[in-house]
Amino acid sequence: MKVGNINKIAVMGAGDMGHGIAEVALLAGYKVTVRDIEQRLVDRGLSRIKESLGKLLEKQKITDENKRTMLANIETFVDIGESVTDVDLVIEAVPEIMDLKRQVFQAVDAAAPSHAILATNTSNMSVTDIASATKRPGQVVGMHFFNPAVLMKLVEVIKGEKTSEETMQLTYDLALKMNKVPVRVEKDSIGFVYNRVNAPTAILLRQIVEKGIAAPEEIDARMKKVGMPMGPYELMDYVGLDVAYYGALYFADRLSSEYQPASWLKAKIDAGELGKKTGKGIYDWSKGRPEIDLSKAKEDFDPTVLIAIQVNEATKLLEEGVVKSADEIDKAMVNGGGAGFGPFQLARGIGYDKLAKICEDLAQQYGVTVFKPTETLKQGNI
Ligand code: CAA
């Protein structure tokens, strides 16, 4: 199958990512079905799509007629089988719990047409493990969007062990048709590119709170003052503390126990304080986006430490052959979030030896092996 044969796309899950992905598919002119486990969740997803299309209309990015056509192109379901009977591609965006994802893939595989491609929007998890719940692993692929899906340009296209080249190419072409910037992830590796490069940052952010080095707002204010659109803790709330928590558990299980989530994060999950989506997380979101008080910035926090551990982790992706080049990593990092430059572009300006020294010091100060500089970082010249 080629991308031109795709007419109808199903999205499993109408939450933060699901509704956004469905909207992206509608904007690209596709017919779309959206499915969630309860009618009220489906309705909420639909109203969020309408709200976001309303913003685009206000800014004259779409016309009133475009909006009407898109709303006529969407159908909603609670029954999983009914939602996929006549679709050409399915994108799963259910919570980051492997058993749940496998159950959804099994059900979708049983009901979707045999030609349909099944994509997962998993943030971190093995595409190969998800694909093994189906009888068509060659047609299963990772298609990882970033939050908010309608604005963020990156789509990671991830090759599972059995994903065919035809499926990879089709998914890549589909991302282009959706006006996104696709990056090929050649190896099914935890966290893929964007989340893997950012993962050690979460270890540092956890330690900063646990050791009382700074409060979240002090770090967020500092990072906003140096030009980040959101501080790192605010971003955790924005994406969802549940996503951060389950991601950390998965990293801890598969990569290093140092990724184990903080006890304060677990307490927030247990209390149902998941961030923006529940109105409370690290910040209070009940009245909208929190106001970060820039006067609280921790001025002696050096943002270069975050760059150093990101560049270091990025070199691991090169060593492991997860992506083809440093440029591809930079492309992913610039288009997945609000950063103006990729880690290697920054590293060339700062100097690899300086970054390696920072990583060495951080590894010692916090007793974290993940921060240790790689040989590639120490050698530089990337
Ligand atoms: N639909 C349509 N328009 C939207 C929108 C939506 N869902 N959300 C925001 N906008 C629009 C706003 O209306 C606003 O428009 P104007 O400038 O015309 O007023 C514009 O986008 C900017 O929004 P805000 O003024 O509210 O705030 P902002 O300037 O900070 O931008 C943001 C918001 C684009 C989200 C920006 O803060 C940002 O880039 N944040 C970083 C996001 C990020 O890093 N995402 C990646 C997360 S990691 C991930 O997703 C991976 C994973 O696997 C978990």
C-alpha cells in the first residue's frame, strides 16, 4: 500500500494525544474515526477538537467551510471493532501501559481490514512488543507525535524488529502529508530519540526537588528567562505526570534503575493530580496555565548542565545506531518541543570538552551513572 491509498484513519483514545492526532488527520483531509472507552471521553475529545479548530479559524489558518467539512469527516465510537472496520490506518494513543496497548492492538488486529497499517503513538515503549500482539507485525510501526500534536512538527517513525520497509515509507510519507517533520528511528530503542535525549533531565529534576536544591518554580522561571517556552516542571504537568511516571517506570525497568520515578511523583499519581488534564499537578491549572513568577528564578542554576546531559544521551543514540546522524537528532529535538537549537548545534558552540567535564562532575555529585560522559562525547568532533 502507498500513502495515496489511505482515505480513512482511526485513532484509539480521545485524550490529550488522541484528540490532537485526530485533528491533525482531519486537517490533512482524511476521514477519521475516534474511539475511547466511554461516551463522555469521546465527547470531551470531540469538543477539544472543535475548540482547537476554533482557534485556527480565529487566526484564519482555516476557513469556516474547512471547519464544517472536517467536523463532517469525523465519527466517534466506543466499540473498538466498529471504529476500525473500514479504515486504512489506525493510530493508537491509549495510556502508556504495555498490557493495555497489547489488548488494544489485539482487538484492532482482529477487526481492521487486512491491508490496514497499525501505528502506535507510544512515547517510549517497544514497538516490537506491541506488534507481537498482532498477526501482522510487518504492518505495525511507531508513529510518535508530540504534545500539542496540532502545533508540534516532529513525528518519529519507528521501525519495530518486524516492520517492513513499505510500512516505514508509507508512515513517513503520511507524516509529510500531515505537514509534519518525520524522523526515521531505525532501531526500536526505549524512548526513541526525543524522549531518550530528555530522559536524564528527569533524573536531575527529581534530584533537584528531593535534595531541596531548588523549588520547581525557581528552575522553571530560570529556564523561561533563558528563552524556553515552558519550564521543565511546567512541561511535565502539561504533558501529564502520569506520562512522566509510567515512562520513568519503563526506563527503570529496561534501561537503568536510576530512572526510578520519585516518591513525590508517585504520591501525585495516587492523589489523581496528573497536571493540566486534572487541574492540579506540580502547579494549579484550575484557572488555566500557571503564572510562573520570573523573579523567583534560581540565577545560579546553569542551564548548560541540561544541555550537557542531553548531548551526552544523544551520543548514546549514535553509538547504538538508533538514528543515522547527529543532524537527524538535532532535527528531532528542534521540531519536537520548543527548543531553537538541537543538542549537537549547541555542543559545537559550547565545546565538547566542556560538556564532558560537566557530565563527569554531575555523575560524581549526584552519584548517577547515566550522567557519565560517553567516549563519543569525550572525543567530540560530531
Ligand atoms: N490548538 C490550536 N492552537 C493552539 C493550541 C491548540 N491545541 N494550543 C495553543 N495554541 C495556540 C494559542 O492559541 C496561541 O496562539 P496565538 O499566539 O496566536 O495567541 C499559540 O498557540 C501559543 O500558545 P500560548 O500563547 O498559549 O502559549 P505559548 O506561546 O507558550 O505556546 C506551546 C504554547 C506551543 C505549547 C509552547 O509553550 C511550547 O512549545 N511548549 C513546549 C511544548 C513541548 O515541548 N512539547 C513536547 C512535549 S514532549 C512530548 O509530547 C513527548 C511525549 O511522548 C510525551
